[in-house]
Amino acid sequence: MKKSILSVWVAALSLAATGVQAADSINVQSNDIPRNGKIDARFEFDGFGCQGQNQSPQLSWQNLPAGTQSIAISAYDPDAPTGSGFWHWMVVNLPGNMQSLSANAGSKDGKQLPNGAIQLRNDYGYAGFGGVCPPKGDLPHRYIFTIYALKQPLNLNADTPPALAGFMLNSNAIAKGTLSGYYVR
């Protein structure tokens, strides 16, 4: 018992020493996805047996901490039957004072993103947003949209693998927040 309490205390001190604020200190919202609600079919992928519009949702966020130099966004399905989840979207190097993205900002052409923003390769194999597409008959899948407040822009490119990008995001985060929704076919 004492060992587990000590482990929790050491972990809390380590987190405090990094300067990272508690998870979900950034308030993330969407006009398109109700918190913990069902995601609309227009956000479904167009391929792999899915027939949606493959649009990224509108997202907004507040409570960025002082020192935020850059913002990143990820969309992840931890319930995908892959053994490692499924990365639907990563975009990095958004301006540190930005507070929202419009719907479909994650299109492959990236025309709605500000200069300098970089969309990374998703698990569908291309840079941009890849919509929800759980296998038919699966239980509902959770889709977690995370906003990262970063202490600096990241030196990544469109071909950076999601695992490496995730390491860089977490290494440079000073705060983050999430919004989750679910989808089932």
C-alpha cells in the first residue's frame, strides 16, 4: 500500500516539474459533436466500406496557458481493432493564439488551415483528416479530439508517423484538453 501511494506521489511531482497543466485544462468544444454524443454521418470516411463526406468537425478551445507558442490537434479512435488504436488526424504548428477551426479544415488540400500548419499522415495513409469508420457490427467506437498547447512549434513533416508525432506532442505540451464523441455503423 505504501509503495503505491509513494508511486502516485512521485508521478504527481514529476508531472508538476515538467510544467504540464492537468489533462483537460483546455476547454474543447464543437458545434458539430456533442460532448460524449453521437457523431453525425457526414464525418464518416468515404472508403473502406464507409460512405460519408469525410469532413473534420468544427472545433474551438479556451483556457490556453501563458507561454503557448503553438497548438496541435489529434483525433484518435482507441477502440479500433488494430491493437494500437487508429489515428484519424494530426495537425501541428497552428498559431498559439488560435481559438478555433472551421468544419472541414482538415481537408486533404489544407486550404482552410493557416500558413505554417502541417497535417500529418493519418492511419489511412495520407495527410489530412480521415473520417470515422468503425467496422459494421462493432460496439460504438470512441473518437477523442485532443487540443495540445505547446511550448514551441514542432519540427515535423507530413510523413511523420503518428507514434513519433504523439511523442513530440506529449514532450512539448504545457496543457491539453479533449472532446470525445462516438460512432457506430
